Amino acid sequence: MGRQSGAGAVSEGCVRGTGRPDRWRRHVARAELTAVPEVRRAVRELLRHHWTEGEDAASAELCATELVTNALVHTDRGAVVTATVGPAPRAALRVEVRDFTGVLPTPREPTVQDGTHGRGLMLVQTLADSWGVSADEVGKVVWFELATGRGRPQETPSAEPARPGMPHIPGQASAPGAA
């Protein structure tokens, strides 16, 4: 794994035996809003190697855009964006945006006075299969997961999506807030 500061990205690792990248990471500097379209393109490119045509990469791009934009608008120290695609057959995408402030985000109902602002987390909550927030000693990670059509269950579970502030428990796939 490499570390990157400022512009540019580090592609990390490949799916064993395929040569296809399975992880992408980028440090986004404070207020570097020009990085948002780059993150969209990187997610699209990562998924191009793992998802079949017609799968919902647009939702993945939109969710990633919302999380990165929130980190850049609501924090003052930049963020680290990591996108990872798990192994087949599930090939789920997980995007994590780490920032360096402990203020936890809260989805809210936007009002007319908000204009086009205040809808990002609602979009993520609606589009992602799961999402959540993990706080730690240096800040927080806001994340979402989106499975491919092959990895999604036939019936959508009625479980409520993860709520901000719920702890991330690695390896616990069925509980709200789980990875």
C-alpha cells in the first residue's frame, strides 16, 4: 500500500490471478472540490473491472461523490478516500471516506430553504445496501457498501440501514452498520 498526499491516486493490489485492481485510494486536500469528479471516474474504472455492464455503477458513483463532498465541505483537514471491491461472486463495493474531525454526520429531512443542499446522506441511505459511520481517535470514517446484482438477495431485507454513530463491526455482514 502506498500513501499519497495532494493530487493523484494510489491503486493498490489486484484480485489474485486476474491483474484487475481491487482497491483505489486517494488523499484529498482540504477544499479540493476538483477531486470529486476524479473520485467518480476512479469508482467507475474500478467497477468496470469487476461488475458486468448494466449493473448500477451510477449509484456507486453518486454515493461516493456525496461522501467526498461532505468531507470536503464540512471538515477542514481533507480526507482519504478508499474504494475496495471484494472477491467474486459477490464483488461488493465498499467506499470509505476518512476525515479528521469527530463530528458525526446526521441524515436529516431537507427543507425548501436548503435548496439543493442537505440531501447527500439521504441519497446514500436510499441507494446503498448498507452504510454507516465509525468514529476513532483521529476522526471518523463514513462508508457505504453496494453489492452487484449477483451479490444481492432476491428479496430486499426489511432491516433498517445503519445509522450514523453505530459502531462498525468487521465481519458482521447482516447487522445494521456492518461491513
